[in-house]
Amino acid sequence: MRTQIAKMRKEPELFENEEAILTNPGFYKDNLRSGWKSGYLYLTNFRLFLWQLTRIIFQISLEDITGINIERRGFILRSKDALCLSFLRSGGEEVSRVWIIVKDIETWEKKIFERSLVQIDQEAIDRISLELDPESQMIVTYIWQNRFATIEELAALCDAPSHMDILLKIKEVINPAAEKTIGYPLLVFEKSKIDPETGKKILFCWWLIGGERIEARRGTLFDVFDEGEYLRIIMELFGINEKNIQLKVNEDKLIIHANSLERKYQEEIPLPARVNSNGLSKEYRNGILEVRLEKFPGSYCEPVGALQEDRRPERAWQSRLEKTK
């Protein structure tokens, strides 16, 4: 019977640049009163999902995971350790839970935590650096300041005789020191990853593990223009498929949700006038989202600059927008 099932099972088709990190037979349930569903559990650099013969029956983007722990749960007339994952459903407002039983559960817990919940700050970098030699400190500082680095860059930085010297520094010095200090390795190699600051695809580089570094977070750049009967909002929104952009209007506020497997946006933009939610149109090109909103007749429009304060640095989107016209 097991042989027949193995022959029937097809491998899931992964997305471009998606790589499997762990895979094992497993079980899941999303309700304590429901039964366990079986399949093959996959952890990739983008998501966690359960594959059942020919289809995915459950999946979570790693960015949506908000918590993880191990609990005892009933399983076939006995109790077993199960991973309990808390995560945000689509839209980012509702928190749900799911329970997973899989072999080598501690490894799964650690890898999921590393990929979804670990965040590195300056204090962690300083603590790890105290355990390192000068060359290893240079490597860590360079990646911390630049977000990522190729092996060629790191070899040139340290004037290393070969790439192997850098790899040994990372695998035998830096990551063991990080595991000793913060409980997890610090640097991870990615064949392909989207830079959360620029939206560009970066190939074959070393990155800090986990989510984006805390200091790197910033609000999305946008501008609001008063055009008489309409408001026009232009904002940078890299690496998103247009069909995954959701817009909501609450009279004097534009709410934007945009998700992909690699990144997530959520922005609330205050509007200088009351608008009609039915009079909305949008266009998305070259990483630039343009939204047009119809104002209510006679609606007073506050000065746009008063709403945006200092969020109006020189825009890189202006030249790209011209190219789309």
C-alpha cells in the first residue's frame, strides 16, 4: 500500500527562486475538534505547506507567522508533541492557529523560527562581534551595513587568499559564535532573494538570517496630489503582482494591502479631503502604484504638505513614471 501511495505522489511545483529547506511526512489540523490531515510537510525559503498526493491542502507564508511553540496533543489514542503556529490570515487582521505533527519536531521548530521570527538588531551584532576575530568582525559589520554581500565582496574585504577562507570563517567561526550568543546562526546563503528596501532580485549572496533587520524598516514613499475634483496618490511598491494589491477607502484614509510570498506591504495614507469609495481607479507599472480618487462635491482639501510633513524626499519613482507614459 505504501509503495502504491509513493508511486501516486507527485512532487509539488515550487515557485521561481523557491527552495525546499525541510520535508517530511506529517499531519496538521486547524481546529482542535477536527481530525488530523496527512501529507508531506514542506518548509521553503518562502512558505510552509502540506502537500497531499497532487495538491496543497494548507500553506502559510513565513512572513505571516507570529508565534511558534510545542504543545502536547492527542494523536491516535495517545498524545504527541505538536508544533502550534500562530499566523495572520489574508489581509493581516485575523490571527489563526494550526497544529502540526512531524518527525524531528525540534529541528522544524528551530528552522521555522529562524526563517520567520528572528530579527537582528545592533545589540545582537555587538554581542556576537565580541566573540569574533577582527576579520570575522569585518564580515559581520559589512553585511549588517549593506544587508547582503557576495563571496567575492567578502574575500576582497578581508584580502582572503580564496573564497574557501571566507566560507570557513562563516561556517566555523561566525555562525558558531552566533549560536552560542543568540541561539541561532547569523548568516545564511540565498541563491535568490528580493531586497526588501529596493524590490530588486539579489542573486547568490550572504544575508542576515530571519526577517529584515530592524533598523532597515521604513515607511513606503508616497505623494498625494490635489487635482481639483480628484486626488492622485503615487507610491513605490516593488516586487508585487497587481492582482495582489487590495485597496480600501474610509472617506479620509486610503488603506493599502499588498502581499507576495517574499514580502508584505500595509500602508494607511491620510487623505486631505473626503473621497467617494466608488470613484476609485488604479494603475501599477514598473513598481509604481498610481491611485485616482474622486472627491465628494464641495469637500474641503487640506494642504497636502501638512499631511505628509517630511515624507517628501526626492523621488526615484518620478523618472520611472515618465518611462511608462
